[in-house]
Amino acid sequence: MTWTYQPAADLDQPMIERLRRFPREPDMTVYALRSLAALVLRGWLRLYHRLEIAGRERLPDGGSFVLVANHASHLDALCLLAALPLRALHRAFPAAAEDYFFRSVPRTAFAAIVVNALPFGRKTHIRQSLALCRRLLDNPGNILILFPEGTRTATGAVGPFKPGIGLLLAGTDIPALPCRLSGSFEAWPRGRRLPRPRRVRLQIGEPRRFAAFPAGAASADAVAEALRAAVLALPA
């Protein structure tokens, strides 16, 4: 048997640039650090925030799917990741604002290593970001975490969902699970430096599919509004 060694395509790049690129090359050190961080963060969420997760049984067993949630706090992505089995950790990708999380070195390291975030252009390169999300979902077994409001709420109220989620899902059979986070705004609102010990609850709803909607811009707003309504219909 002949063995060939293929070095990682980003081997000659500085570590911070390797973390900023997406998709990232497999890295066992990063995987180990992410797994350790997940155990620590799950324990912290359970003890400090008394995190309660309802509806885990609704998570699909196979195939790719999307978790769609309201966005009130930096805790939100951590709570959604905590709802997933540890074996799915390295194939779960929260979409994170490229202009916020992938500029400074500390934020980039946290976003890429701990959260496994996908850099999403919310002001520029939006279509390229959506295309990247589509390619991710075309690969069976991947999980995409999206906050269609586009930013954290400043008041605690759930804002309008941007049509990008509709462009991504209309005309596809990809399951989208509406998720409602309660208490994360009270625990760590926008503008506060450190979180407070408040109870946080995550409710996961039934999967929704939008294959019946014609693909394209005409359905984008309808799909976005349907998902927002599904999130709001979940118990707080």
C-alpha cells in the first residue's frame, strides 16, 4: 500500500489567519481545546445560569439542519451549542458577524476555537456568506446556527428576521428548527461587560421545511416571517 502525505493547505500561514479562514483545515489541537472548553462552558451555564433546555428530542438524528433563534446576548450561541451532543461539536457552526468577531485577535481565537463560528458578512459579501452556508448544509451532518435578526436586541424584544434566512431555505428540504431563548437578555444584555447569574431557558421547536416555497427573493420575506412567528410561538 502506498501512502501519500498531504500537508494542510494553510500550513504556511500564521495561526490567526488559519483561524480566520473558512472552511478551516482540521486541527487536532483546536479540536481538543474546543472539546475542553465545551465541557467547562456547559458546566458554567448549568451552575451559574441554571440553563434549562427543552425539546432536545426534536433534534434530527442525521443529515444537516439549521437552528434558528432570537438573539439577545453573547450567551445565545453557547446555549444552542450546549443543546447538541458533544460528538456534533466540530460540525456545528454558529454564524458570527465577521466585522465584530473576526477583527481582533482575542475575539477571533474565541470565535474560531471555542465556538467554531462561521464568519458571516452582515454588511458586505452577504451573498457570498449565504453561498458558504448552502455549501455547508449540502454536506450531510453539518449544523448551522443562525440568528436572523442580524444583531443582538437592545430592548429584549424579538426584532424582524432578515430575508437572508428565506433565501437560504426556500425551495429546500433542509429542516429548520425554531428556538427561543429566554433570560439571556437579563443575564447578559448588550453593553454589559460581564454576565449576571440569571436563569436562562432554551426551547427547541418542531422542524420546519420550506420546499413548497419557490426558491428566490419572492419567498425570502415569507419564510423569514414564518420562522419568526414559529420562534415567538414557543413558550418563553
